[in-house]
Amino acid sequence: MSTNLQIGIVGLPNVGKSTLFNAITKAGAEAANFPFCTIEPNVGVVEVPDHRIYDLSKLFNTKKIVPAFTRFVDIAGLVSGASKGEGLGNQFLSHIRETDAIAHVVRCFESDDIVHVEGSVDPIRDMEIINTELCLADLDSIEKKKTKTAKLAQTGNKEAKALLPTYEKVFNALADGKPARVVDLTDEDKELLQELNLITLKPVLYVLNTAEDDIADPMSNSLVQKVSAQAEKEGAKWVTISAAIEQEVSELEPEEAKAFLADLGETEPGLHRLIRTAYSMLGLINFFTAGEVECRAWTIRKGTKAPQAAGKIHTDMERGFIRAEIVSYEDLMECGSYAAAREKGLLRVEGKEYIVEDGDTVYFRFNV
């Protein structure tokens, strides 16, 4: 996974996908803080909501703040028959294969003004259409690989013989319209499948797009009840959001947006909830590097050891790792400085086996 989380947004036309994506691009990161060279038109970049980096920057009177970012990739061209070339056809595949997770936008509102591409609002049917297209796209990828491997296995190739059962297991599930992520796969299987970058192996977060009136109590909406039950049956995470409200919020100044959300009984944009849910789903956490020059948040998976966390900053730091000096965010805020934390014995020196925790403020010592 890249340093920053990448989420592919899928959904049928007129379910609110474009509205949500427009809100994301308007709420996007300022160019000055953005750590990528260019932004493609189908990529929106949003700061990961985390107040801790701003608290640390005040503590150190930091000149530059670099929060963690989430890249949202708008996957166009997904309609019924997309895998066979309908709509924009297979153009969506290259974009979607590079993402860490899929945000599947599902329409959970009726509207006479917005015509549904399938002629009626039926979120379960919509979910099935998209899931079928993604299964068919993966089926095409794995079929080629399976055929090639089967031919090699017939020649007595040991590696091919070992690989074939995994390919067959996944192929059979996809042929039945079941995503690869529901197949019982070992870690070894998943590693074998990594080069195929299967879309249906990626975790899915269902984004239930509701009417503005449903924001206060989304579970009173029968469509939300149906979709959330289906998501739970699949073992998938889900979050409710009103794309129309997100777009309005993205066009307001911060204080106006706060007041607007407060009137709706909300404390933050739904987009923040979406990002946090994606983080939790993928087991992601943030650690910080902080000082007078720069405060920066770094995204890693839970369970990452100190040298690999250092490698997120620079490969040399992982290669020449000596030790990590660590203070938790809470302790640092309470003490007011590294020196005070050290005096109180709250600054810890950790070695190669230390597992970095969420909120750790870290100084890495290394020698190359």
C-alpha cells in the first residue's frame, strides 16, 4: 500500500457518485500542502481528519504542517455490461486496480428530478450490477492466468502445479458471481494472487447516499435498512452520507460549514466519517514526526514495526535503523515538550521489534 490511502469510487450513473466526487475535489487539499506532483482529473485528494497534527504544530510552533491524505479515484464507465465494453468499458480497470479499497456508492433515496439509469430505485439490484461487473472483469484476468498455468502444469512444472488450485478456486467463485474476497484463502494464496491485482479481493465500503431529510435518522429509511443488512451479510462496512449535503458543505467557508452542519445536528462532514471508516476497515493508523520545521502525519498498517515505519519516511532510514525515540501524543501534549517528557521518563527508546502505535510521535536514529 502506498503512503497515502487510495479509494476507488464506484457506482451506477445517477446514484450520487459524481456529486460526492465533486464535493471531494472541492473539499480537496491545498496545492501547497499536497505531496504529489500532478493530480489527474479523476483524482480528488482530501486531508485525513486528525486534530492531533494541529495540536502538535501549536506545541512546536511549526513552520509547515503536512497531514495524511486520502486519494479518491473516480472510476467512470461502470454500467451494466461495462466488462464487455458498454459505457466506457474497460477504461475503469487500470484506475481501480491501483486502489487500496472500493467505496461503492448506492442510491438510497427517491427523486422525481433524478432519473435512475435502470428505471427505478432498487439499491440491492444496483449493488448486484456493480458486483457482477467487477467479478466479470476479474474473471477475465484470472482465466488467462489459469489457462497458461494449466498448460505449464501439464508439462510437469512444479510451480504451476502448486499455483493451479488457487487460481481454480478463485475462478470458480468468480464464475458463480462471488467476489474473490469471500473465498477461503491462505496468506500464501493472497500473495500468489497479488500480481493479478484482483478488484474483488479489495475490501468494500458501501456508501449509502441518502436524502438530506434522512441525515438525522438514516435508519428510518427502509432502503438504508435493506442495504445495511446486505452489507453486513457480506461482512462489509457501510456508512451513510448525503452527497448533496457534502457538496453544499464543500462550497462553504469553514465557519459557515460548521454552523450549517450544526443546524443539521451534525458535528462534522460525512466525508470525515467515510475516511475514518476506511482507515478502520484497512487497519490503518497514523504516527507523527514533529518539530519546529515540520509536523507530519504518516500512515501505516497496525502491527508495523519501527524499521518499516521509518522506511515510510525514507528507505535509508529503514536500512540503517538504529533505534526509535518515542513519546505518545497524549504524553507529549501533557508534558509540553520532548525535554519535559524525557525528564518524566515518558520518552521511550525502542528497537527493531517495537510495533509503532497510533499517535506515537517518533524520532528515528539511523546510520547509512
